[in-house]
Amino acid sequence: MAEDAGRRSTRLLVLGAGPAQLGLLEAARAHGVWTAVCDRDPAAPGLRLADRRCIVSIEDEPAVERLAGALELDGVIAPASDRAVAVAARIAARLDLPHPLTPETAVLATSRLRRRERLAEAGVPQPRWEVVTGDEPRLELPVVVKPPDGPGRHGLTPVRDPAELPAAFAAARAASRSGAVLVEELVEGPEVTVSGFAVDGELATLAVSDAVYDESAPFGIPTAHVWPSPHAGPAAEVARRAVEALGIDHGPTHVRLRLSGGGPEVIDVAPRLGDGHDAELVEAVTGVDLDRLALAAALGEPLAPADVTGSYGERVGGAVTRFLAAAPGVLESVEAPEGLPGVVAVRIYHDPGFVFGPIRRPSDRAGALLAVGATRDEAVARAEAAAERIRFVTADAGALV
């Protein structure tokens, strides 16, 4: 991607510098792409990989556009962040920069309500849902209450007891621009993630993995992703229908589904890289460099279906992305032994001195590892054994809330 000697390098604006963006930023550096990276948090770990650090919120569209207009860019990308996907698409359109999404498609795919409406029109399986303007949903509990017009976890609450409804409605309305509330059936079945990449309207499914939760994790934040999933066939087909219904015909796709008694139902569809280091897992199991493909799409480089063809089942028999957590407090040190069996990558997000709080969102995790094995079970066992040997030493935990 870097240009010939004597000419300037390719220049890319990256919206977001959290843990989820690290893989894309590392790929940009490896391929000689100059990056200006935006994040409102000066301690965001991805800023250390930036050629230019920009302490600005990725949701402040006017500020981001002014910055983009001054940088002589070749592209703009919002990897692994729903909040900024539409911002990136609109800015690219106004500055006449290449982008895999039109602004219209980006808005459709990132609006919870518009997405639900379009999937319903296309007959794509999804949980029952309704928009509520009053105080009581018609759907039976359990449900998920959320604002209809905003991405991310802000204002999202699972409700299993009627006594929890008032607080959930208040939180959703506080985060809603319209004042309405979106209520969705809470499907309790297994969760599956489908990572793909579309080229000229054809979606290639690259990996289907199971999301694993435990009782210590907050709602909707998995502790691991495990490949391969036994639900891969049906999940991939429903994901393909969802991506097609939303008009996402170029670039990375990330689809979450839950398995009900009737089969896979779409929980979320995002035209971006997954926020759980999905690209690294994809490369481990197929050889396809998903971060590199996302860069190419953002920069307007030509891609063909052959570019997203991998070798399935020939590299490893199982793979696990296992997330790591630290006790609340000030990080003093990290003990991460080398040579852990089957572990091909370990990511530690923060340096000593970082202050950890309780995990409320995926970016509150401390790190992640990727383990592989000859079988799914072997990869799981290796991931768990490695996670037990990686320790985050924190102090002053009792002073934090």
C-alpha cells in the first residue's frame, strides 16, 4: 500500500483507538499506511500506533470532518466501532474519498430501528420487537430494552423481572434522541458470530464462532469466541440474507445471531470488522488477512472474490479468542509467560499505571489471547490454561467504584 520512494505514503484516517482497533492499526503500519487516529481518550492503546494522534471524539462529526479536510487523506475508516461507521461514510462522501459504504447504507445498518424494519421487510429471521412510546411493552418478558436510534451499549438493559422495567425505560429514553424505546425479545439460546467480507455484492463467510459467556460477565460481553461452531451452516445462510437485505455489498461484515427453537435469529448486523479480534481468528483458521482487506476497501483498492478465499480446516482444527480481565485498581505489572502451548498471540491492552474499573463494556477488558489446536476441544483447553497463567497485578482496588 505504501507508494514508491520519493512519493508520499498512503494516508488513512482511523476513527477509534481502543483495544478493538489494534489489529487494524498494526496492519496499517505493517503495510506502510500513514494513519491519523482519533479517540477522545488520550490513554487509548491504539494511539501509540498512530502517526498522528488526534484527541477528538469519533462522534464529533464536524470536528472529525475539519480534521479530515486538512490531512490530504486517501481514505477514512471506522473499524470495530458502530458509533462511527456512518460518520466515516458521510465524511468520505463529502470529501470525495473512496469508501465501501454509501452514507445511506451506513445509516441503515447502524440504526437499530431501521435495521429491524429492513430485516422484517426482507423476511430475515430475527427476534420479535416493538417500538414503545408509553411505559409498558406488549412483548412478554424476558426482553432487551434499548434506544432505537443509537449504537453501542449505552442505554441497553436486559429485563427479566417487571420491577426492572421502569429503570430500563428511563435509561433507554435518556440515550434516545426520539424519546421512544425499542424493546426486543431476549432470545436465550446459544450466540453465534459470523465474520465475513463482501466483494461486489457477494458475501464470503470467513469464520463462524460461538460466543461463550460466564456468570461473572455483564450482559452481552462474551468471555471467549470459539471456532468452529456446530451451527455454522444455518447461521452463515441467515447472515448472508441479513447482509444482502441491508445492501452491504462491499467490505467487512460482522453478524451476531442467537439460536432459538426455530433456528438462527439476527441480533445485530454491522458493516465493519468485529470488535473481538475477529480478524486475527479469521487469519488463524483460513489464512485470509481480514485487516488487510478492510484497509484495501477503505482506500478504494480493487478486490476480487479470490482475495477472500481461504483454506478451511487445513490450518487448524480449532481456535479460541479468550478475553482477559484484571481486578479493579492501578495496574502495577503483567505476568505473561512466553511459550504457552498453542497460543499464537497475546494482547495486553495497557501499560503499568492504567486504572482498571469494573467491566461494563468490552473495552474494559485487560487483554486477549488467541489459541489454536488440532481440535476445538484442544484449543479451548489451551486457551483456558494460558489465561490462568497470565496475571494482572493491580493495587488500590478498594478505592475504585
